[in-house]
Amino acid sequence: MEVINGQWYMDGVDWDDESCLKSAQDLLALIDECGFMPLFANDIAGFSVENRTDPAYWWTGDPELDPWEWRMILARTGKVAYGKFFSNKAGFISKKWFPYFANYRRNGYDFDSLYEEGKAGYREKLLMDLFMPEGMDPAATDKKTLERYGCSEALFTYEMKEKAGFGKGKEKNFEGVLTRLQMQTYLVASDFAPRLNKKGESYGWAVALMTMPEYLWGYKTVTGRYREDPAKSLEKIVKQIKTFFDADEETVRKII
């Protein structure tokens, strides 16, 4: 996607092209095959949902045909993780490949350990404390434990912003902090819904419901590659991309 003379242009394919994705299920099958897929075009040709869909159907609001709607449909399935995972931009990672990303991006640290080592800022902690407060076992993902610690399994981004004390005259850079936590694989989007006004009527864009991947898939699954050298996990991710797409290693590593 790029801006030319003030107009947005999508880089996609014609509906009749054999590579064109025509449904959310087509996209899910592709993610399962490749392991992960950015939403928008990047420096690797074909490595995005944008590259594999007809531009005419984006932002039409039709859940059958609109790739922008598919991101919400797939997030709800629990079969893939959706979030800002690729150069601070949105995309999908399959359940199978998420542990590789978690191991590489986290460098083997659960968030509490990352913060204790001084590798995460207090603003990141303000957001993560909403899901896993200090003293809570990272492997504890049952509802009783959540209730005992007064934390949430999932929160809409506007709820996070308010509860963590971000906004005008308060803590700054909420979006940037939230993006960092997604890039580090500590938070993912599990659903979307529009906001409601005082009359209970929906308005505006659908808002992401954020959660920890541990709540989505379980601690053992998410941390399943922790015993592997993070560099080895990265090597496997790079190899997977190069298996499916024509790209040099430097470009791949830049996106990952």
C-alpha cells in the first residue's frame, strides 16, 4: 500500500488470478502453509495479504470478500495470532510458528523477568500488569487465578489505555508501547468489536480486544521453544520464508 499524489493505492492481484485469495478460509489455509503472513505489502514480493488479494474488495465491509474484515474473522478463530508482528505493522502468525517468534523476540524472557532485568520500561509494565500483575505465576492462566489477582484475560485497547493511566495529561505514547509489546509477542489481538455510545449503538472502527498469547493457547505452547537458542529460532523463521518467497536473507531479517 502506498500514497501517490495524496491517494492510497493497494498492490494486489486480479480476482481471476490463480494466486488470488477469495475468502478468510483461503487466507487461513495460506497462513497454515507458510506459517505467518504480514497484512500489507513489504520488501518481499508476494509476502502479504495485500499482495494476494484483489484491491477492489478492501474496505468494502463485506466479510465474505473484504480482507480487512478477514483479520477480525481469523483473530476470533484462535487458530492464528494477529497483531503488529512485522516491522511494527500488522500480520498473522500460526499457532505452530508462534513459539519460534516468542522465543526469538523475547530472547527467552517472560515479561516479569524482562522487567526485573531492566529490559522493559515502566510503561510496558503498566499495560502488562492489567493481564499478569507482579507475583502472578506466568504459567497460571485459569480464571480463578485471574480473579484472585484482579486482572483480566482480555481487554479492549481503550480499556487498557484508561486502566493503565494513559491519555491527555497522563502517561504518553500508548500506541507505541502497545506496538512494542506486540512485536515482543507478549500481547496479541483475539477479537474486534465497535465501541458503543450511551444509547448502546455501535460507532466507528472495530477496536481490538487484546490478550496474552498464553491465555489464548496456554503457557506450555507459547514457550515451547524456550530451550532453543533464540538465534536458532530466527534461523528457522528465515528459512521458512525463503522456502516460499524469493528474498535475500538481509531483507528477510529486516522484516522479521
